[in-house]
Amino acid sequence: MNRLTTSWGACDLARFPEDPRDRLRAWDASDEYLLNHLEQSPLPATGTVVVLGDRWGALVTSLARRHPGRGVQITDSYLAREATRANLARNGVDESAVRLLTTRDTPPERVDALLVRVPKSLALLEDQLHRLAPAVHPGTVVTGTGMVKEIHTSTLALFERILGPTRTSLAVKKARLIFCTPDPGLPRTGSPWPHRYALPADAPGPVAGRTVVNHAGIFCADRLDIGTRFFLRHLPRGLGDSRVVDLGCGNGVVGLAVALADPDARLLFADESYQAVASAEETFRAGAGPGAEAEFLVGDGLDGVPAGSVDLVLNNPPFHSHHATTDLTARRMFSGARRALRAGGELWVVGNRHLGYHVTLRRVFGNSEVVASDPKFVVLRAVRK
């Protein structure tokens, strides 16, 4: 836990789920900069305040303490949403003081202030600005924030093209603000997302030529990434009616490959991104054919999946939390997979060789073996004893 102190007051904050090994803060200088700026340039006295992309609830928690009942959070991250809930409670704020929405929900009809924590994904920012633009009016206060390394010319161009004239502040503690003046004369066009494409004919296994659906923010939105391509070459076969989880499913290509190769397998697609699970579901519906069934779960790994109920987990874990490099997410995924697997059940992982997942797997499972490798990637197998 760590304390954010600004001119709006002090908040005790933590990332979610709380982990004593996690040394990363639940806020950064860009959150601090925006809140201090709003003390000098206050929000409108009335109306709806939308906070887009708040990573761990720092902005929403501060807003809810000062303007209860006015705030709306929009996030693609289940973990960010749960962090917000926990941080509201931690600071004595009732959850009803904020309306919690996901990027898949219908946004408010009117937005009087829009606060944007610039996301890592430019595509997600584009999609959400398009979705919010009809609710923005000439009097809407639009302020973005991010670290200098996160705000590029292309970032400003999106605000300018979709909402109106845009400028930036001076940098403070390597953070910068974005100021946008809504222009009601701009043409309102729909979001170009989701993006659909056909997998190439040389894609490994039965997914070749199948349609992939990528909602904004999904990794490698316009092509099959090389890590997934390598994993597809080495997936287990002959699974029968096994219960199989595509953990951290992204657009669901790995799970789709299993469904096509082993039609009796019972599939669960799981991710902490609402955009990812929506993508996986549409990819599955488009590629698996009529009558095919699967489950889709947005959550923290396999929390909520009964212990010992899974035969096989397939996982391509992320090694970034926003811009920070960390293996905490992979460790949580591996531990969650072990709990969900039956005795004799297996976790198959693909990752860059340099990440050393074999060491972590041995700590969690007590075993790890190499299924396949090349100079860049490795597929590992661990068995639940």
C-alpha cells in the first residue's frame, strides 16, 4: 500500500490483487499532476465526470471523495476495476459514489468533464474517444494525463481528430497533461474497431484461413503474432472431452485451435480484459461453426473456477503491467492454474526464452519440461502432482 498526497488530499492506495512482492505503486506522477491541476482549474460545479483508463483507481477514488455521485469510471481492466473498489473502501468511500463501467458498456449520454489516463494502447484510446464523442459538448472539460514517454504526436492527433483542438502542458516529474477543446463542428464517425482479418493459409493447424476478431487494445490486432504462431505448432492433441482453459486468451486463437482439432473438448476462455474476452467470443463464434459451445470469463486468472476442475491450461502470460516489466502476473497465473487443475492435469506455457519461466514453474508445480523451443521462444509443460 502507498499514499498519494495531492492538493485534493491524501489517499491510501494499492494495486490489485495485493501482493507483498509487488513493489510497483498504485499511482504515478501523471495522476498526481492531474489532481493538482484540477485544484487550480476546478471541474464544472455540476454534471457527469467520466474517468477513462484509471489504472488502479487513484483518480476515481480522489474524485469520489470530493464529488460523490458524479463520477463514472470506464476501464478495460477487471483488475483496475477491483482495485478501484478496494481503494474506495480503503478510503472510506461507498462504492455507490462512483458508477463503474467497462469499455464494453454503453457510455453516459452526456459528459461534462472527461479525464483520460492515456492507455498503453493507442487503438483503445481511439475506440473509446469515438464512443464518448457523441456525449461531449462544447462546454465539456477534457483533460488527459500520462507520462512523457506515453504521450506521442499520434496521441495528440487522436484527441484533435476526434474531439477538437489539443495542446499539451509543460512536463512535471516526467508527466504531462493534455488539454482538448471540444469542437462541435467535427464530423462524428463511428469507431473503426473491431478489426477483422483472416488468418494466413500458412497458419499452423486448423485455424488457417479462419476469421479473427480484435476489439481495440488487443495485442497484435492485425496479424498472428510469432509467439502464438509457435505455440500453435506445438499444442497437445487428442484431448477428447477434456476441460481446457485458454488463460490470458487475448483474441482466442489458441482456444479456437483446440476447439477445431478436438471438437469434444470443453473450452473456457479467460482474461482480465473485457475487450479480450469479447474478441475471443467473437473469434470463436466466427471460426468454430454452428453449435459449438464454450465459456467466457473476465476475471483475475482462474479465480472462481472450482479447484481440481480443469484438465489442461494453455497460457501465453504477459510480462508487462502497463509499461513496467514484471513476472508477478505470470506467477499468479501459474499458481491459479495449479489450483484449478486436477491431479495429473497440465499447464502448457509459451514465452520468450529469456523470461526463465521454467524456474517459476518448478517453484509452483515442482516440475517443468521443455516441449519445444527455437532461438526466441520455448513451450513448457508442468504437471499438477
